Amino acid sequence: MIKLCGFAVSNYYNKTKLVLLEKGIEFSEEFVVPSQDESLLKRSPLGKIPFIETEHGCLSESQVILEYLEEQYPNNPLYPVDIYERAKCRELIQHLELNIELHARRLYKEVFFGGSASDETKAEVKDRLEISLKGLVRLTKFSPFILGDTFTAADCVAWLHLSMVGIATQKIYGVDMVAQAIPEIESYNKAVENRSSAQKVAADRAIAMANLMKK
Ligand SMILES: N[C@@H](CCC(=O)N[C@@H](CS)C(=O)NCC(=O)O)C(=O)O
């Protein structure tokens, strides 16, 4: 059985969990926080989460995990059948992670963890996000799912990352840049949140967030 390791505040952890739930794969969860402990580095090379434990060994990097699960468990496929459409789905995922989430992540220390981001960082991230969110609009349909009428791997990524980016930009810039760039975001979130998989991820995330805030 697959074991998912990490914690439910992480958008990358929740992405992987949503994939497992959507595909109907049996799994268990182990609470693991990122660290540079030798014991963790043996399981995840940079001490990051999420990673999974498989019958063959550990695997890190959420996108690699997603692809592994898709190949190992072909039921309930999360990619389109058509090869070009499949590539477009991967293009969108890469855009979301490299050009949007990784930039916004530089704000998270201030937004979620009581640290601070410099004015220079905030300005740089804002410039990047303005360009990248316009690019996202060119790649997406939001009707009702991100690539059209079928829920895909790109939704497992977008729903989680875009909510973090929305919260972070609202807090730092006083404007939710995701909502500003994507008028359909509210109805999109509703469409995803109609799914029992997303409801389970959101409920577990709320508990994990509340526990984090208590500390
Ligand atoms: N590219 C990685 C990103 C994972 C990641 O950044 N995880 C964060 C938690 S959301 C983490 O472990 N951070 C600790 C660190 O960067 O050392 C993936 O897709 O799994």
C-alpha cells in the first residue's frame, strides 16, 4: 500500500493526496515535517515533503509522484487520451508550478509563517505573477474545469496552488491577483469542491491549519 508522507498544510502534499483520492488508490498517511535530519534525508533527498513510500522504496517530487501513480494505477485516468491534449495538460501543470507557484512561494514565509519578505522580493514576485497569470489565462478554459468539461491532473494542481497564490497576494498586495486575472475562479473552485476528494482534502487541510495556528 502507498504511504503518503508530509503534512496537510502543504499544497504539494494536498495535490498528491487529491490524486490518490481521485484515482481511488488505497493509501495511508504519515505526518512528516520537512527537515535536514539524516533519517528524513534517506527518504526524501532534500528533506522536503511530500514523498511517498511504495513497495519498491521512496519517491519524492509531487509531479513525479503523480506521473508514477498514473502509470502504476491506470484506473480513473487523470490525463486526456489524445497525446497532444495530454502534452497540453502537462504544459499547464508546468506553467502553474514553475511560473506561478514557485514565485508566489517567496511570499509564504511572511503570509503563513510569521517571517518577512523584503520589499524587493515583493515587487519582483508581483511583476512575475502579473505576466504569468496572464499566460495562465491563455492556456485555460475554466468551463467548468481548467481544461474544459473533464477533471484532469491539471485541476489537482491548479485548485491547490491557485488558492495559496490568491491568499498570499491578497495579504501582501491587498488584492487577490488570481481573482483579478481569472473572473471564473469562484465558479471553478465550486466545481472542484463539489467532488468528495476535494472536500476530504479541504477538511483535513482546515484541521492541519488550525493545529499550526495553535502552535
Ligand atoms: N517541487 C516539490 C516542492 C515540495 C515543497 O516545496 N515542499 C515544501 C512544503 S510545501 C517543503 O518541503 N519545504 C521545505 C524545504 O524547502 O526545505 C514537489 O513538487 O514536491
